[in-house]
Amino acid sequence: MQKKNALIFMLAALLGASLLALGCSSEPSPPAAGGGGSPAAEKAPDKTYTVRLGDITAPGDVLNVSLEELAKALNERSGGRLKASVYPSGQLGSLRTMTEALQNNTLEIATQSPGGVASFWPVMGALELPYLYESHQEVYEVVDGPIGQELSQKFLEKTGVRILSYWENLFRQTTNNVRPIRVLEDFKGLKLRVPETKTVMETIQSLGANPTPMAFSEVYTGLSQGTIDGQENPFSVVYSAKLYEVQKYLSVTKHVYSPVIIMASEEWYQSLPEDLRKILDEEMAVAQKKARELAEKTDEELKTKLAEMMEVNEVDLTGFREAVQPVYDSLISGAGQEAADYIQRIGEQLGR
């Protein structure tokens, strides 16, 4: 009887062990405290995306202030998935080398000018011709409308670089240490630093001065040492770069308006998840509006401030438009009928 009971006990134990083993292999484990599921099933952290925004102007410039606000908005709204930082003062290279970096997908976002990108596709120069615009609103009307949209799309197709937005850069003015520019003849003989932009170089040459291409990072030293007589830039750049320390005269020539182009590597842009692209596009639109408002607001204020440190004068622009006509002819000669058509369309849109 004892043997029989022992056998029954042994069989029951074996059966219980088998059922226990079966239950462990087929039933799900209970969820961890908090309902998060098993560690293996937990969602991996979201990938983060670096966003370097390259620029050549000084940190206090209106453009850089606006870029910093954009970077902050991208970081906050994305919950840290976008990690945006601004690199001013040419830290990431010249305008041209940064554009090339966008093409090579070794940089995410950079600024440029229409004249600068014209060296990659000449037709873009139609947006930056001398004395083309008479007000900020005229610029916005062109770049925000069908003409700007068409050029942006064609530029993307030809270069692989996406134009995200057109911001401000205001009218370019002229500073020098030789004499105030009051009439066209006063430009003659002046050695003026210009960016490596065909449109601006040809404009300064047509006005009678000697254009000297130079990296902006070298301008202050060049002016202080007398390597160049002067330079040309908006009030905001003159002020933020402290050029008033090494320049005596500031003349309101308003010879070119160069809307800032915010561009991105298309390969990088397309690598972003759809929700992050949406955040980038929407915050870029918000930043564009704020940047333009800030630039317009500070333009006259900075002119007043600069007048306390420099001799600021208005200019009689008689004969200036006729003098720069060769710049238009040069663009059409190099870029062809397409450029001529866009110039005509811009003129018609602005009622010229």
C-alpha cells in the first residue's frame, strides 16, 4: 500500500511539473508595474537629428538673432529630436563652400543670396539685380509669389539643394574712408570689398568703383589696415560687425537688395521623418515672418545709431539705374532667355 501511494505521489508530481512547464512557455508574462510591458517590448528612444545652421554674419546681426530663435523653436517643438545650433561668422565656411556642403550632404542648413546661388544656377541672379526693388514689400511680393516658387523648384532640380525660405537682408549701403558718396561720380576710384557674387561685383564696377572680392571675416582687418577703402552691406551688418570703428562715411546708396535664402541639403531634408519635416517647414514660416518684421523695425533704428558714430548721407541717385544696365545685360548674356523672361515678369509684377 505504501508503494502504491508513493507511486501515485510521484506521478502527480511529474504531472504538476509538466503543467507548470507548459504554462511558462505558452502564457504571457505579467506586465511590469506601470503597464509598460516586458523590457524587450518597450519602444526604443526616438532618433535625434543634428541641424547645423551656417551663416557668415556676426552673432548680434538681425539675421543671426532670427536664426537663434528658429533653432530654439525647432529644439523645443521637436522635444529634442531636432538638435539645432547656429554657427555664425563663417565658422562653417564661406557662402559658396557651405552651399557645396549642402550639395554633398555634409551640412544641413545654410544661408545664401540670390547672387551667390547664381554661381550654381545663373538664372537665380534675376532676383538680385541692382535697383530692381524700391521697398521691402516689393521683394516679398516677388519671392513669395509664383516667381519665387518656380525658381526654388528649378534650383532644387538643378542643384539638389532645397530653398526653404526667403528672409530679409535689406538694402546694401556703401561705407568708405575716402569721401562721402553723394553723386554717381563719387564712386570713381574707390576700392570696395564685395562678396564673391557676380551681380554685386558687376554693380560696383558699373558704378565706377573697383570691386575687391574678400571673405567677410577679413573685412574689418582690411579696412583698418587700408587694404581696401570701403565695403557695402546693409546697416545691420555694418553695425553688428562694428565697421563704424574703421569707417568714416556711410552713404545710403541702396544699390542692391539681396533677400537671404535659407537652404537645406535635400538628401538630409528627405531623411527626416514626416512629422519633423512638418515642424521644420512650419517653424521656418513663423521665423520668416518674425525675421522680416525685426529687420524692418531695426533698419531705421540702426541708421540713426550709426549716424552717431559715422557721417551718414543720402545720395542723389540720378543716373544710377542707367549706369547699372550692363549688369542686366551680363546676366542675360550668361543665363540666356530664361533669365530675360524672369526679369520681364518681375518688372511686370512690380508695375515697371
